[in-house]
Amino acid sequence: MATQADVARRAGVDRSTVSKILSGYPDDVFDPKTRAKVEAIASRLGYRLPPRRRIRAPRFPAGLPAQIVVRRCADGAHFASGTGWLMNLSRTGALLTELVLDPPHLPTSPFEIEVLFRFGPGDSPISLKSRALRIQSDRATSLGLGVKFDAPSKPAQQAIEDWIVKNDRPDAKG
């Protein structure tokens, strides 16, 4: 029986390339000629991925793009704004990652974050606020901020609930 190493040797590529191509990585990741060559050689050798190695589609989207506004709690003054990704959305909070802020840091005193996002292109924007504790890091771009929402509005609560149900997220407890 042929192995991934056999296919890789004949195709002149790394074994990990064979694994990824045959596991169904997106078409735009590899050159179409390389993909066709690996698939043809695997077929000719009779190679098949073992069932335990098949990649499953994710159960829910990885994240939602968001606009971020940061204000100081003491006076409500605008401190920074930018973008990030809203991950692990639940009924009461989320994780903000890949923050790109201008200026590129967060205040050292307590601050409030407003997160604006949409579930889809035609959907109304949702605005949620969260008070964050002091952060010791000056590099906001590498942070993952856990945010707990301050009393979302009823429409926002319903939109989040609908999204959780639609994306089969029973684990997103609130």
C-alpha cells in the first residue's frame, strides 16, 4: 500500500504538502499544477487517506471582523480606535484578537471598549460595550482581550442568540 512519503517522493514535494493537498486544503493555497500532480500520482499509486485523518469542516465560523473604540473610564475621552476579530462569541462576552489600534497601545488606566460588528453583509451593526481592567502590556496588537459585555440591548441579545443557534453553538453559554 502506498504512503504519503511515496507520493511525495514521486511528486518531488514535501510529505506535508501531500498531506495538506489530499486532506482538502483550499484550492488557492497550492499551485494548481502541484495539486494536480500530487492528486494524479496518489491516484495512480492507489493512495487513500485513512478515515481518521480526514479534516472536518469547522462547526462554526472562526470569528467576526469588528471595529473597536477605546475610551478612558475616568473621563470617557476617546483614546484609540481600530479593528480586530471577535472570537468565541457567547451570550455574555467574547475574545478580541488581532487588534490593530491607532495609537497602537491601550491605556494603562481602566478603559471601556466598544465593539461594533455585523453577523453578515446585509445585517444591522451591533454595538456592545465592555469595561476592561488595566492591562500591563503596551502592545495591543498581540493581545487577546476577554471582554464581558455590559448589558447588551434586547435586539443585540436576540441577534447574538439567533447567531449562536444558527451556528450550532450550544457550548456558548452565558
